[in-house]
Amino acid sequence: MDIKIYTSNGCKYCTQVKKLFNRAGLTKYEEITCPNKEFLLSNCPNATSYPWVIIDGKEIGGLVETARYFLQEGIVSSDKNERS
């Protein structure tokens, strides 16, 4: 998987999305720290917030959209008993 995560310093949602990736065992990703919103939009014109996740060239979205994508693709389970 080719994964890019656009983040902003001090963003709690950016921290949470990286934790989500780590829990899913996806530890190889490129994190791009954006100096400002214009930088984000110049690289991801559809971005609406931080973090902004792109997987294999497909814009997934922010934290909630990424969690939803992981569930739909079977990358993670919604079964709370399967926590490691």
C-alpha cells in the first residue's frame, strides 16, 4: 500500500489517525507535515481538514472517513473483543 498522511503540527486528529494506522498494523506510511492550509490544498484540492489520507492514490479523507474505509475494507474489525 502506498499511504500518504497530510498532517498539521499539534492536530489531535492527526495523532489519532496515526494511532489508527498503527493499531491496524500499517506502520509504513509517508507523513507530510503541512506548514499551512494552502500547502495542503495545493497537494490535495479535495481536502477539507487535517489529517488528509491518501491510499494508493485514492483520497480517503480525514480521521472518520479513514476509520470507515478500514472497516469497509476489512483492515480493522468493529469487534471490541479483538483489541490487542
